[in-house]
Amino acid sequence: MNALLLPPPSAATTTTTFLRHRNFSPLPLSTTASSNYSPLRSSLTSLSVSEDDVITEDDAVSLHSRRRYDFSPLLEFLSASTSDDDDDLDFLDSLDSSTESQLAESYRSVSPSLWHYLLKTLAASSDSSDSSDSISTAYALVDWLHRHNLCFSYELLYSVLIHELGSSEKVYEAFLLSQKQTLAPLTYNVLIGACARNDDLEKAVILMNKMRGEGYQSDSQNYSLIIQSLIRNDKIDSGLLEKLYGEMISDAVELDVQLLNDIVLGFAKSGDVDRAMHFLGVIQGNGLSPKTSTVIAVISELGSLGRAEEAEAVFEEIKEGGLRPRTRAYNAVLKGYVNNGCLRDAEWVVNEMERNGVFPDEHTYSLLIDAYGNAGRWESARIVLKEMEANNVKPDSFVFSRILVGYRERGEWQRLFQVLKEMQKCGVKPDRQFYNVMIDTFGKYNCLDHAMATLERMRDEGIEPNTVTWNTLIDCHCKCGHHDKAEDLFDEMQQKGCVPCIATYNIMINSFGEQERWEGVRSLLRKMKSQGLQPNVITYTTLVDIYGRSGRFMDANECLEDMKSAGLKPSSTIYNALINAYAQRGLSEEALNAFRMMRSDGLKPSNLALNALINAFCEDRRDVEAFAVLRSMKENDLKPDVVTYTTLMKTLIRVEKFDEVPSVYEEMILSGCTPDRKARAKLRSALKYMRQRLKS
């Protein structure tokens, strides 16, 4: 019988001091190789560990006999047992059960902490050449320890191994390992947590469902980790969060303060601020304190929605709770007032910051410049720039792009060059976002040469155009009727390595539709789908519009059905486009059917849809039905506008009821609508025909 000779454990010096838990990193595995083993395994088979490194107060180890253990023979044995190598198998054949028992007995006194440490070291091995080998060895170690009853709680050992694999970003290996074992609740929770931390949400959800199916419940930490992962990857959705919350209630999960904070943050980030406010109240109602970052996220979302008063109320709660708001909290409230156009309140927030010793940052000044820009006070905006300089806050390109947007919206696009000079004076270089705003500004005012020159300037400065840049250039050329140039830019975009997004395809589909290049439209749709991009609501609206305007109503209705089949809900815009397309061709019955479909889909008709329906009856000379629409508008508290009355006047002229036109014009004035040029022209036409009749 060949006996395996093990080196005896070396005695450590005795001590009378109480053992302290130490923070440690996994010790490096030595590279001592046996002549019978390949270099691949050599880093796994030599490890010496002392109890000094890993022992804790709770470990049942004598205070006066800590030892150092050489695990090389054990790792060598386990590594060979998991190998297909012939030499390794020969080695195993040379061992019998008594030899393995002798091996087990030599490690009988090893503490649980050392076994846990050894497992962590094997699982955390980051060398790509032997990581799979070390994982196999670690799994074999768990099985070996359990077989020889050397360490309590097989489940705990298994969980330690899976946790360490997850921490080392080896979720796939941990997931595969879990398939070899019937999982207990502890192991399930560890594995779900590992998947969530590594953003592998699909596996985490599969495991949670499997765990629930076996009658176990997940813990609050796993739900927290999943919500955090959704937020981190910008995949948070209010509906999904509601579903997760329903599962928490079903599983009777205790909603601790961390989980509640994550729920609030999740709803805030998903845009469902009302649910976020509800759970914020739950935290406070339970006597718990929400995190400042959570509250600021709620304030910020309220500000983005223009709900400034509610944002300020939540902000005041922070102060009443004894917390001192910082710049980020003030900025969140400021954003609400800026979005609401409340300049005076926005100025008050900034003054309040300064009174409380809170320094404004770049974002604060950007928002204040936005507020002045929206109010048309550009000189005040320039004063803010001077104030930034005085406070050693250097304006960035974003600040100047906001100023530029303000000029663009007011039609003062020529001042763009003045903004550029101001930037140069401040030593700020334009970035991609600023150039995109420039191109959009030039495109909006049909200065296509300037737009293309800006593209070249970007490239000269080493700034590559992105999808937004290309989309803006393509779109502005389409709107100016330069479809050939737009198509050239679309091809160039792809040649430069910029992948078109769904917005790009929507622009090109509309361009091809205006040219009635129907095969080109179908080709674009095929190419879009081949890139994994599915048509969205805008795609279908564009298709219905271009098919409708060209009289291809069968194609338009087919697109509408495809949209519903894809699980997308048609918008009012898509029905407005269809009704208007029928109206332009005098197909009033078809327009009425489209209107009925709109109502059956639960959409409330707007003035736009009703005006289009009136126009359809007008083109079909059905004045009675046109005025029935007017009565329906009044009964449903929809206020007719100048377009409504002008279209009705046109209807009366079509059916030669000229004498009724002045009464419609008078009703328009009495309802508070100011007649425009078209309305006055219709009245003049009716009066002219009436005079001609009198003369005849």
C-alpha cells in the first residue's frame, strides 16, 4: 500500500491575548509544481495558511495552539480527482480509501474559518488560465469536506463558494455550479444576490421564481439589489417595479429602510413620482429616515415635471428633519421653478442658497441662465456669466449651449456667432452637444451651408459626429426638400461607422414616403429589423401618414393593425393623420369610421381630430354632419377654435348656403376666437356671392 505522507502542521507560538478578527485579502497561491502535474494546475496545489490570518472570536480554536497548515497535498489530491489527465488518474489509482482517510484525519483540527478562507481563495483566483480548474477544485473541496464531516453546514460552505464566485464576477460559473446541487434558501439568496450585483437580472429573476416555486421566500436584500441593478442600468420601469412590489407583499418580505429607499428611488427614476411620494410617506410613517439622496431624487423628478410647489414642500421637510440641504437639493427645487417659467421664484432659490452659505455650481448657473433665457432677459444671462467668473466657477460648453437654445427659440439665430465669441473669451471650447445645437439652429432656419460647415469644423477639431448630429443634418435636408442629399448623408453616416438608430430610420422612411418610393420604404423597414430595431409608435405614425397622404389606405390600415399586433397602443396623432388623409380626399364615411376606431381604443378626441372630421364632411358636402360635430364638441366641453369655425364656413360655401356664413363668423367672435386671415377671407367670399345673387 502506498501511503501518502503529509507534512505535519507546524506549531505556532502560544498567546494569551484574545483573538481579533482581521480584514484580509486572499493570499496568493504559490507556484510550486509537482513533477507529475501540469503547469496549469501548479498554482492551485501549493498553499500554506495560518490561523492568525483568518481566525475570529467566534471560532472554536484554542487560544494557545494556533497552527499553520500546508494544504498542498489536499489541493493536489482534489485537483487530480477532477482531472481527465491520465497521469492524474494513475496517481488516484495509487490511493485507497484508507489513504484518503489518513489525509482527512491530518486536517481534522482545521478551523471552519480556514476552510472558508481556502474556498474564497480558490473561487477568487483571477488567473484566466486556471480559473475553471480552481473552481472545480473548490467544488471538490466542498464535497470532500462534507463527505469526511470536517466542516459544519454543507449549505454554508456551498453558499460561501457561490458568494465568492459572484463577488469575483464569475456569475456564469456560480450559476452552473448551482445546477449540480439542490439549493437551500441560503444558497438561493446568495446566488440571486450575486446575479443582481453583476447586473445579470434575467438569471436573478429565474432563480427567484424557481425559489418561490419550491416554497421558499427571497429576502429583502435581494429585492434591493435587483432594484439597484435596474436603476444602475437605466432599465427601471414603473410597471415592473409595481410587479416586484406585489411579489414582495406575496412573499411577506419585510420592507426595511434600505428596501423602501430603493423603492422610492426606483419610482422616482422611472418617472412615477406619485408612487415615489407614497413610499416616501411610508418611510416617514414608520418612523424611519429616508436617505438624503432618495429625497433629492424625488425633488428632482418633481422639478422636471414642473411641480415646483410640491418640490419645495419636500425640500422644506429635509430642513425640518434637521438636515442641511446642499447644492444638489437646491438645484432640484430650482429646476422646478425654471420649468414652470417662474423667474422670480428661481431667483429666490439662488438667493436662499447664498444666504445659507451653499455655493452655486455650474448646474445652478445653467438653470438660472435658462430661466433668464425663457424670459427673454439675455443681458441678465450675460451677467450670470460674469458672476460665475467672479465666483471661480468656469462656465462649460453646456451653459453656452443653453444660451444658444434660447436665442434659437426666439428666432435670433444670428446671435449664434456672438455666443461663439463669448465662449472663446471665456476660454471654453465647444463640445459635441454645442455643435449639435448649432447644426439644429442652422437647419431650423434653412441655412444648410452653415450646417455643413459646422460639421466640417467639428471634424477639424477632432470631434466625431454622433447619431444626434447625423439625424439633425439628415432631417433638416429632408425638410428643405433636399432628399438626395439627405440620402447621401444617411449613407455617409454608416460609412463612418455610426449606426443609425430608430429615429434615423423614421426620418428616412418619411423622406422616401414623400417621394413615394414605396419599395425603398419597405427596404428601410427590413434593414431596421435586421439590426434588431423594432418599429415604435413614431414609425407607425409616419407610415400611416405617408400612406394616407398618398391615398394608399389599405397599407395605412395594415400598418395600424400591425402596430396593435406588436402590443403598441395607437396614439391620437396616428388617428388624426388617418382622419385627415381621408378628409383630404373627401372620404367622409371612412374618416368617420377611423374616428369611431379612435374612440373604441379609449382615446379622447382632440380639436385636431374633430376639425379633420368636419373637413371630411366639408369635402363631401355634408353640412348637417359637420355641424353635428360642432354640437358634439360643445356637449363634451371641447372649445371650438378658429380652425373649427373657418372649416364650417367653408362647408357652407361649398353647399352654397352663403347667408348662414355671417352667423357662424359672429358666433366665432362671441366665443372668444379671434378671426385670422383665412376666416376673414371666407366671410368676404360669402358676402361677395350674396351680393352677386342680389344683383342677379
